[in-house]
Amino acid sequence: MEKLIIIGAGVSGWTAAIYAARAELEPLIFTGAEEGGQLMLTTTVENFPGFPDGIMGPELVQNMKKQAEKFGARVIEKSVTGFKKSKGGYEISVGKEKYTSPVVIISTGASARWLGIPNEKKFQGRGLHTCATCDGFFYKGKEIFVVGGGDSACEEANFLTKFAKKVTIVHRRDELKASKIMQEKVKSNSKIGFMWNSEIAGIVGEPPLKEVIIKNTQTGETSNHKIDGVFLAIGHVPNVDIFNGLIELDQFGFVKTDERRRTNLSGVFAAGDVQDHIYKQAITAAGTGCQAALEAEKYYQELIHKK
């Protein structure tokens, strides 16, 4: 029986592990397939306090991991495949292996949203991407579409101009949803153009991607456009499948928590992007990871005193 299990190793998971380890809860953290979460897909992080010159996303994650391990967190680089209630707490399945704990912190994050158009899967990684820092390098001197209208889309578009000769933001509305500073950045970048009231309705031909069908969201008219690559920045889907409906979700499909990061299950807390559909920032993920760990420690101590 573990004192505390943390599922997921993004910013919230590592922060929770640091706090829990310092509280001598000896947390066991499962990294999953996407260790480090969204920060692993970014370059320089300039808005995390304490780094006036910025820090690379993967480096920040590795620093957090080292810090957690320094205080006694134990790391298993495997994905959790099952979650259920058990005597004395919860059973976590990792393939055929079983782990139990009365206290669990869910920090499984959220994954990039795809378009949901026909034949999309066969173009993934072959002209259709969700990570500019991963795949932008392959588009030197090329022309690219970035789909979306928020801060993420603007950030991706700006980054891609390092490689591409032309980047066009394709947005289903007639104005961006991004913050003012991000809008100013893309609008002042001579390499970035805009395709308003538009969405990608299909992909023409076979991989690699060469041509897409653009639909006007106001008139319904479609037209074909030659393009070298498409990068999606249209939001994220919370990773909640393994919880089999046991965890209550909000209207957007994210884990529902109260102000103390408690879920509907006693002893189960949630932190980071899996429960945050609003901010989705590294610093807010760290904050909720801290909150979840503090609450987990309090809950565990109350259990011990009851025995």
C-alpha cells in the first residue's frame, strides 16, 4: 500500500511530487507516455517566475524531476492503464501490475485536439502536426497553415516563421481570440497572413500533405489550396479515459474539482491541465499541483489519526 500515487508527470505532477516528498509521503509517480506534458513541446519559457532570461521547456521539466527525486519521490516511467476503487483506497493498474493507495493525485494533463476530418490520421506527422517546436524545422522555406485563433495559435505561427517563408493563420471567425500582446506580435510579423471565416474541411490526395480543402464558415463555399504543411492549435482534450466514469467531469470534459483540488472521490485530487480548461499555463499547473499535494498530505494525516 503506497501512501500517495501521482498519475502524470507534467508541471503539476512534478510540483505535487516535490511537495509530497518533502512531507515524507514518499510519492510514487507514473510518468505516462508524455512525460513532461505540454512544456516538452515548447522552446523558451519566458513567463515562469524566477527565470528573467527564460528557460527551455524540457530543461524546466527536468529540473522539476530532479528536485522531486532529490526529496524522495519515486518514478516509474510507465502509463497507467486502469483505475478503480479498492479496499482501503484505489487500485492503479499498469498493465498486469497493480498498485494501491488511499490517496491519488490525478495530473494526466490534456492532449492536442485534432480536426476530426476524413483520412486525418494517415496525414498525422506527414504534413499535419500539433507541435511546431517538434516539426517546424522540416518546413524551411515552405508555406504553412496554422489553424486556430488563440494564444497557442499565435505562438505557433510566430515560432514557425523561423523556418517557413510564409505562415497563414486559418481561423473560423473574423477576429483572433488571443491576448492583445499575442495579436500584436502576429500582426506585426511580415511573414504571417490571415484567412478569416475559414476552416479546413478536407485533405486532398495521399500523404505527404500537399493540398487542403478550405470551407468558408459564413457562405459554406469550398476551395482547394496548395500548402506544404498544417499545424493545429485548436485546443486540448483532457486525458481522463482511464478513470472509467468514476471521476466527475465538468461541462467541458475536464475533471471537476473544488477550490481545494478535491474530486468527487474521497482521497482523490486533481491538478494541472486535466482540471483546468481556462488558463492552461505552466505556473497555474504548478500552483494546483502544490494545492493538491498539500490537501493530499492533510487527508493522509487524517486517515492515520483515525486508525
